[in-house]
Amino acid sequence: MPLNIVHDKDGLPRIILTEPTGSSAESFWKPPKAIRGGIPVCFPQFGNLGLLEQHGFARNRFWSLDEDASPLPQANNQSTVDLILKSTEEDIKAWPRGFELRLRISISPGKLTLIPRVRNVDNKAFSFMFALRNYLSVSDISEVRVEGLETLDYFDYLMNKERFTEQADAITFDGEIDRVYLSTPTKIAIIDHEKKRTFELRKDGMPDSVVWNPWDKKAKALPDMGVDGYKTMLCVDSAAIENPIVLKPFEEWRGRQELSTVSSSYCSGQLDPGRVLHGFH
Ligand code: TA6
């Protein structure tokens, strides 16, 4: 499928991926910060560690088309774009490492696949954290359940990153949540009861998952969230946070995330976990 590159009114390029059944994805950026939404790439750090801007600089930079990307066999109902971010002078001052960050974005019917890769192009090893910050659109956060994280340990960012163990048999939402779940399974289900729709998040190479909703008080402090924006969003990220990834010189790390939606079958108000978490291979 040909690449569709348009320029918005500010003259900034915007890449639009479509596929014949109507799914689409847009990659655009309005300097100087990442948009509130979509899937910002958090690299080389996650959180506010004082060293770099929050969640690292990658999401606040201009990426380029990766002209050297290896061509890949394309199904005719799939469209793909390869982007690359290389270290700039400004970044090297703040984070003196030689890296190439590549992101392959593919869309197919009802599925968005992201394949991030980080190559160390330096002659010394370095470590980094990574997260795909998935801003999911939900109908009503108080009607959403997340399944797949039960019994896991998590760092609670609302309790000074203290470590706890999830006791509930699913995560539901009645207030601010800001947790990094550790050693999570490959598959996580985000069930939107009202829309009878489930997001299926499948990931490799990113063992952790962040679950974040600012709720009403924190949302007021986010000018681009809007007073009620927290009611219809939820971040469930694919991440490598607890154990930063270490790359030797010229080594490359690769991750993978598939985000798809299925209609949710319900019996007595509960999701049939067998259908969602185990029903696909
Ligand atoms: O989820 C971790 C976290 O740092 C929260 O504490 C909150 O500050 C959020 O990320 C901000 O994410 P954003 O996408 O607005 O940069």
C-alpha cells in the first residue's frame, strides 16, 4: 500500500496509514511536545528522573522516514511505515550515547502492530528504559476492567513507588491509578463494558505494563486533557522499566506490540476470559 504523506496547515508532515477495511493510523507531531493521545514512545527513560525531560526525549523529537528499512513481505490488506530517530547534538549533550531508534508501524484490519528497535552504534555499552504509552479511548473509565494483571507485583507511583501485589481478580477504576506492573503476561485485555469492546494488548520484549489514569484532580493540572478527559481514557503501556535494557556496542534490542479490538462476549456481566486471554494464539 502506498504511503500517504500530507502536510497540515503548519506545513508539518503527517503520515496516514490505511487498509481496505477502514482501519487507519496517523503519525504526526506538533512541536515542541508529544500530543496528548496516540502512542507516544518513551525512551531512553520512563518517568521524571531529573536527568532528561519526563519519559525521555524521543516522543518530543522529529522522526524521519527510515529510507534504509529492509523491505518486508506485505499482505495486501496491510500498510506499513518505518520511522527512525537518531541521536542529535542536543540529545548527546543530555544523554551521551550513540543510538538509532527505529519504529515499524503496521496497520491491518482491526490491528495496529508496532515493532520498536534500539541499536547501540557506540563503542561502549548503555542501558535504557522503554515504553509505548498507549492512550486508549474508552466509553466510561468506571465501566472498564483490565484482565491479565491479577496476582502480579507492581510499583505504586502514588505510594512513592512502593512494591505491592495485586489482590483483585481484575483491575477496575474508581480513582487515580498510576502503577507499573512487573513481569506481566504477553496478553492483557482491556474490556470496555459499555461499548461491548475489548482491546487486546499483546507484547514481546517489554515485560512490564503501566496502568495510568489521572482521575479528576490530576486531570485539572493537565491543560491538554480537559476537565473530564480522564473519564474516556486509560493508559495501558507496554514497557521495560524495572530492569532497563542493556546493549553492548552495536547490539540491537527489538520489541513488539499488537493492539487489536474484539467484540466482547458477556455472561452475567463478566467477561469470558477463556475467549479473550487464551482464545487467541
Ligand atoms: O504513569 C507515569 C506518569 O509519570 C504519571 O505519574 C503521570 O505523570 C503520567 O506518566 C504523565 O504521562 P504523560 O503522557 O502526560 O507524560
